[in-house]
Amino acid sequence: MAYSDKVLDHFNHPRNLGSFDKSEKNVGTGIVGAPECGDVMKLQIKVENDVIVDARFKTFGCGSAIASSSLATEWMKGKTINEAFQIKNTEIVKELSLPPVKIHCSVLAEDAIKAAVEDYRKKKASVAF
Amino acid sequence: MKFPIFLDNMSTTRVDPRVLEEMLPYFSEEFGNAASRNHPYGWKAEQKVDESRSRIARLIHCGPKEIVFTSGGTESCNLAIKGVCEIYREKGDHLIVGTTEHRAVIDVARRMERSGFRVTYLPVDKTGIADLEALKKEITDKTILIALMYGNHEIGTIHPVAEIGKIAKERGVLYFCDAAASQGFVPMDVEAMGIDLLALSAHKIYGPKGIGALYVRKKNPRVRLAPIIDGGGAERGMRSGTLNVPAIVGFGKACELAQAEMETERERLWKLNEKLKKAIESSLDYVHLNGHPTQRLPNILNMSLEFVEGESILMGINDIAVSSGSACTTATLEPSYVLIALGAGVELAHTSIRFSFGRFNTEEEIDFTAKRVIETITRLREMSPLYDMAKEGIDLKNVTWKKE
């Protein structure tokens, strides 16, 4: 299977690779997937005034999974958490020209975004009370 | 070095120039049909086909008339199983098939199940060796065929073929052995090993694609097969169709070369195999050999490199042609059933990589490969959340995962 140039670019030059300390108050962490399914994505966001000021990812998975999560971190940065929550897997499919067999990679990235935002929201709520 | 470096010799091999040279006249001047009995064109073709038959027969220690030409390993497996099932149905309706067999055997067995046969899938141990005690227990008076391969195409593990043959003989069951992955790399003797049917393929041993053979025992016992292709009655009626003379010539030459060079080549391939394995093991943690450490084909090295997904490895080492048992790289999008049969978890399949060496690989290529693999795995593990977790001492088996 041939990969699109954008997938190769993200695979060879991943953006925002790394981790934040997940115990920090303003960090939201989403981990989705499972090793036995062949892909696990960890997305983290750093939030100030409901705006995502920074993002990190680590992914176990195929090139398309790595590219999808790398792209997700790029897109999340600068968005409010509500805006980030609206990112759709189909937009990732389109941007990376993912073939049908790789659509699940984009779904996983969307799930990871939502999981990170929800984790942040939960943290914020527990601090407020 | 020529890039990409070809370390996928289990998928196919390059035709040896000596093989090609011997084939060429049979496309042009010597174009006769080996079945033409009335003129020199036919005689010459037949004579050369007979010579090839003898060369192939010598490699596996059988008689030349016991070789039936087919279109390849897959057809040979189909003919063996379907052919036996049709003829011996009166005698019994039970087959025993290994869980790590090639799809050309497993899928045929499944079809036989749909047409009323019962199939027992025989388990293997964690190195891929068939459980012979289970085999003895599973044989009943209705068992007509045991299908257990020689060397495995993914992990290289070699079954105790002679013992299987002995058990089959004692119980009066036919033994079919798929040797498409192993012929020419390790010594084979159908007589000493008690094999009744043996599948062979030319393109795995530097011969052309589209030609294979099935060894069919002629005596003690005389094995009978129903053909799956009917027609003019070539190959003792077991496989009709005009013989593919140039390919048969190439197959014969490939067998002759494999036999002549087997000892030195086997040693050389083991050396390359060990070299790559040691280089990887000494530089990376969390790596496992899949298959048996010693009872294995010299030309296969299958390893799982934990926490890194197979397709991403292949993408990372794109100047080396290899294969993986990861779901993403298989035609079925299912992880390798061979690796799963070893019972060590599906993760092992997702992170697996198969190197298969051949006649044209050099030590220089192995050194380059080792370096590239180590660099790539190191880079990809930096991206892997699982590697971090393992380093933190978290047992991944105890984590609750949010599956899709």
C-alpha cells in the first residue's frame, strides 16, 4: 500500500511528540485503543482559560495512526476545548487522504481528542467543588 | 548494495541466472509439447521434463514417476487434500490438520468441513511444534489424512516429520506434508520420513513462479488421488493440462542447485540469521524470537519487537523489504493466525517482523539491516505510550483499555 505524502511527513516528522505530567491541574489526558487491537493513542492537552495552549501525543500503531494523532495535536492547539471537541474523524481522513482500511485510525484520533477534553473537564469540575 | 534490500525470500525469490539460462531454449527452439509422441519436438520436451522429474525426485528421495506437476504449492495442497478426501471417503471422513499450516491447507480443510468432513485442528506448543501426544489421541478409525507441514512459512519451526510419519504409518493414515517453505533448505527424504504426499514449489528456491509439484507415493501404500482438473489425463491422470515445459525445466534446475549447495548454503544462511538476531537482541530490550530456537529453517528470523506496531516498523525501514504478521499488513486485516497459535497473545503478532534470507543476500546487507532496525525501533518506541508504561513498571495486561 502506498502512503500519502502527508502521512509520510507526519510519520517521519511527528509534531508535538511527547508527554505532559498528567497530574498537573491544567492537563487533560486521553488514552484510547488497546494493545491487542494493534493501536493505542495517548493525547494530552494543556489548557489555559479554556484554550488549548499546547498538546502532545504518543501512539502505538501503524503509520496512519501515528499521522492521525500527530495531526490532531496540530489542530487542537489554539482551539478552545469546545472547538476541539467538534473535530471530526472525517476531516482527518480528508486531510491525510486515508484509504478506507485506515479510517479506524482517524476514529481513534477523534476518540482520543474527546477523551482528553473530557478528562480536563472532569478535573476542572472536581477542583471547582 | 541494491535497495530496497530484499529480506522477504519466503514470499518469493529471484530466479537464479543459471535457472533462467537453462529455461530459455524451451520458450523458443525447443517449444514442443511433452505429450506429443510422434515427432522430435515432443520427444525432446518429454526427455527434458523427465530429466527435471529426476532432479526433483533426487532432492526428496523419491522415484521420478511419483512427481506430479502442478501450478504451484497452493494447487499441490488442494490436490493432496481434495484428492484424498474424494477417493477415501468410503474409508473415513476425518482429517487432522495443524493450526499453523499455510492458508492453502487451512482453507481447503475448511471447505472439506463444509462438504461433510470432520477436521481436527492440531495445536502447537509455544515454539510452534505440533503436539504429537494430541495427534495420537485424535486419530480414529475414521481418520484418512494427517496434514502437518515441514517447516513453517512464518516462523520457520520444523515439525518432527519423521515421528509424525511413523505415527501415521502405525495407524494406517495417509500423511500429507507441505514442504513449499522448506524444500531445498533442509534435507528431505520421503521414504525415511514416512511421507505419502509432499507439496513443493519452485519459486521459493530461485525457480520460476507458476510451477510446483506434488509427490504422490506409488507403493507402501499406493496413494490414489481424484484429480481436481480433468482433461487429457496427463500426470498419471492426476493433473491434466499441457505441461509447462520451460517452468518445469527451471524447477528441475533449481532443485539440482539447491541440493548441490544445500550444506554450504544452510551454514551461510544460519550465520546471517544469527548475526541479525544477535545484533537486535544486544541493542534492544523487549524483543522475542517467534518460533523454535534451533528446530527451525535457517532462512527465517521472526521476531516481535514489543510496543511497536508491525506496519509502522515496515514503514520505518522502507529501504528493506520484509513482512510482518501485524493485522495492518495482512490481506485479511487479521493478525497472523500462526503467531496467535503460539499462544503468547495477539500483541505478539501485531509487533512481529519476519526476515527471510536467501541465496543473494550478503553479510553487508545484514549489517545495514541491523542498524536500520535498531534505529527505527528506538525512534518508534520514543513515540510509543506502551513503551513508557512498560518502563514505568506497569503491566499492560492489568490495564483497562478503552477499545474502539
